[in-house]
Amino acid sequence: MSLAHVFNENIVRWNILETPTNIIDAFFREHPLVFKVALFANHLFRALAMSFMMLCFSPTICFAGSLFYRLTVEKNCAFKFALPALGGGISFLMSEAGLASVVSGIAFSSLERLGESLISLIPLGMYLSYVILTVDYEVDNRPCDHCVDV
């Protein structure tokens, strides 16, 4: 038996997260709305992390890494996060000024500023719409544990 095989068998045997993961999965299956909120929060966290990465590294590098990850790893995942996180990161950066303007109240000082702020929030609105719609679909169409493909 190879060292890699023994190593991975021990990871599976001593996985302290398996029981809580199964408990949470069962809870989410009974409470799909809570699962939707958790997935939405995961999408937002990843998008915020990606926007920070784009400030530290070239957006081209972030795009290439996200695309490579999506094509190689995420093909086996039920939930796709890499490219939506990239899009979310871009939308946060593009909407930063408008969001700050709305939160601080500056956007409400004139119709012109309100219009500019709302226009700059379009990318963020598009990203949030995408995430809400995909999370809703993913949870509602999640395969069940006991289902068998025919």
C-alpha cells in the first residue's frame, strides 16, 4: 500500500468534521431556507475575498486562477463558486463608490448624485440577483441522498 493511500485512509478515519458535517447537512435538508442563507453568505464571503485578492494581485491573475479552478476542480462540485466570486469581486470594486455614497447619505443630497450612485450599483445588483437566483435553484434542485440515477 502506498504512502499516499495510507495517509488518505487516515485522514478519512480521523476526520473529526464528518459527524458535524452530516448533522448540518441533515438540518439543511429539512430547512432549505436556512441552507439558502448559508450558501448566499458563502457566495458573499468568497466575492469579498476575491475583491481583496484583486486589490493585491492583478485581476488577470485572479481571472486565470478562477477559470483554471473552475475547469479543473469545480467540475466535480455541486456548487460553483470560483467564477461567481470573481464576478462578485469585480462588482464590489465597481460599486464601491456608489455603495459608500448611499451608506453615508451623500447620494441623497441631489437627484444627480442619487442617479450616479444607483448607476454605479448596477454591477452589484446584477451580482446579487445572480447569486439569489442560482442559490434558490441549487437548493431547490439538490439531489436527495436516497435517490438513484436510472
